[in-house]
Amino acid sequence: MTDVAAEPRVDTLMQRVLDADNRHDPYPLYARIRSRPVFREPDGSYVVCGYAEVSALLRDPRLSADPVNSPAPVGPGFSFLNMDPPQHDRLRRMTMRHFGPPNDPGRVEAMRPHLLTMTTSLIDALKGRDEIDLVADVAYPLPVTVVADLLGVPREDEPKFHVWAEAIVQAADRDPRDRRPSEGIQNALVGLGGYMMGLIEARRSAPRDDMLSRLVHDDGPDGAMNPAELTTTAILLLLAGHETTVNLIANGMLTLLRMPDMMRRLREEPGIEIPMVEELLRYEPPVHMTFRSTLADVEAGGVTIPARSAVRLLIACANRDPARFEDAERFIPDRPNNQHLGFGSGIHACFGAPLARLEGQIVLRELARRLVAPRLVDDPPPYRINPALRGPRSLRVQIEGVVD
Ligand code: HEM
């Protein structure tokens, strides 16, 4: 029987989740935290970790994603990720028109050949090496190039674009509790913002076959976005699209390298990459937590969260809730119920999910197929500091060759 008096308080356990030393394996801590699906931290903020509660609160209109509603307001949301209805819904709808059904149903599927070509050339470049870093060599360059191509960033501008993207990645790699403005991210955002504005103007006079041109020339029922909206939306797509996908690929390879039987299945069973990526999004999600503020008193898990409270929703903890998933701590790609929260839920549910899924399926399958005898050099690998966007900083792997 558990000695309740000896068990640390859940809020203390939460501090340990945020501690960088525990980044490599927060799951035992999550399992203990889950004894209370909703709890208050000493600073007055709330943590929500049960599946039923996280899922309900992600869909509850009494929770705001706009930082102006937080107990310590930091100015209005920069992009629609941090806006509430109706502004959020309008901008999301206008962007979605050019990315998926019903207006543009074939957009993501049409990217499949291009994704495979990019993956092939990144893996071809590993030939002749006996040690690789899967983050720097594959997981990072692929999503940045994919989203740049989607938006219509010309290939010749990519070096410039990569410098800003890299600076933003580095600045993002810190504890989200640290709310001091980071000079690196400010400079990169200004640089990228100026660049995007230039590109938007260029596409206005000379449209091309890319998403930015379609956004600029939109004639849909919501009218047109203004230049500031176009710029922030383009930057949102760039940022939301790559930090996360890097972690899907890196966490995915780490998981498979630790489970040779799963790596073999991915090599041998056609179609297994689809449920395998879903299970990775449950078992090792790239986004561990997201943040909201309550606009009214909200009851969850038997606790009343007062209005104007900061709320931390622990997606990764909810994804392993045994009340929702059988054998929740085990990696089971064939599980019958996999309604994970890896892409969030409700009005902010991931916009890029179809593209992220396709990227993950193609790249993990190709790596499993082509790398000969891959072995982890460091286990656990070094992790990024950020507890919300959790993933390895590098993933060194020894290989005995690369097949075609
Ligand atoms: C494996 C990769 C990815 C994961 C795990 C992921 C995860 C998420 C999650 C959890 C949210 C909800 C955040 C919240 O509720 O606060 C979100 C939102 C979003 N994601 Fe993704 N994402 C991924 C890839 C992408 C890609 C490739 C794109 C763009 C092409 C993208 C664009 C967005 C956007 C625009 C939002 C905001 C949606 C809104 O506020 O309505 N994501 N993502």
C-alpha cells in the first residue's frame, strides 16, 4: 500500500517535471501526478493531467488562449494560435481554405512525391558515414524546408530563412516559465517579419503556385487578410510547423531504436507506419503541454478553477491515462482506441496535422528501411530544455551503411 504521508505533494512533483534533469523521462512523474487529475500550484496556477479533464478543457469556451486574459497579461496574441473567437475563427478559416478540405482537399496528398524526394536526398547524404545525428541531419532540415516550400519561400532565400529559423529554435529552447523577452527571438522575428512582408508584396503583383500567393489573393467569403495578418499567419505556419515535427521524427526514431522489434515491423509491414505514427503521437508526443486562462469559474475533476487563473494542460500525461487507454504505458501501434491528444483538440486543434502525419510516416519508414544496423550512441540522448516542446537536442546513431 502507498504511504500517503511519504508521497511528495503533486505540486512538488510538477516542479520536478519542469526540472531539466528529468526531461529524458517525465513519465514516472506524470503517473504519480495523475492521482489528482486537477490541482493548484503554490503560485495559484492550475495543472490538469487526467485525459477526461484535459480533453474537456481544450474544448471549453470558458478557457482563453489569448495572453491578454492571463493573470499576468503580456499583450494580445501574436497569431491565431493565441487568439479567441471570433478573430481566431476568421483567420483560421481563411488559412485553412488553402490547406485542406473542402476547398483544397488534395493539397497535402499532392506533397507526397516531393516529401519522398526531400527525404531521399537527406538520407542519401548520410552515405559513407558511420555515425550520424538524426536531429541535425534529418529531423530538423526536413520540416523547415517543407514548410518553406509550402509557403513559397524561394530556394535561393533559404539560407537567410534558415538563420532566422535556427535563431527562433534556439530562443524557443528555454523554460516557458521564463517570460523575459529574448533578444534572439525578437531579432529573428523582426528579420523574418520584414522578409515575409517583402515576399507578400512580391506575390501581390506576381502570384505563383504557393500558399502565400493564395492567401494574398484570397477572394473567399471572409474577404482578404491585411498585411499584418498575412505576416503573422505566415510566421505561425513556419514556427508551429517545424519545432514540433522535429520532435516527432527524433522521438519516433529514439522509441524505435529502443524497440528493435518495432523497427523491424516498420521495415517489413506495409502500412504499419500509419498506426505507428499515431501511437508515437500518444506515447511520445512532441508537445507535452499547452496553456490557457479561465474567463469564468470552471469545474474540472471535482476542483473549481477560479476565473482568471493560469491553467497548464498536460497533454503527454493525459495521453498515458490508464482510465482512457488500456496498457497506457506500453507502445502498442495496433491499439484499437487511439484518440490521443497529441494534436490538441477543440478550436485550436493542430492545423498542420495531415502534413505532420505524412512527413512522419514517410521519413520514419525510409529511415527504418535504409539505415543498416542503426545503434544509439547515447541513451538517453541530451534533451532540449523546453518542457513543452520536448525532444532530443541531438540523436547520435552509429550505422553500418545506407541502402538505396
Ligand atoms: C508532429 C507535428 C505537430 C504536432 C505534434 C503539433 C501539435 C499541435 C498542437 C498540440 C496544437 C494545439 C495547441 C494548443 O491547443 O494550444 C497545434 C496547433 C497548431 N499547429 Fe500543430 N503540430 C504539429 C505540426 C504542425 C504543422 C506541420 C503545422 C503547419 C503546417 C502546424 C500548424 C499549427 C497551427 C497553425 C496551430 C494553431 C491552430 C489554431 O490555433 O487554430 N502544426 N499543433
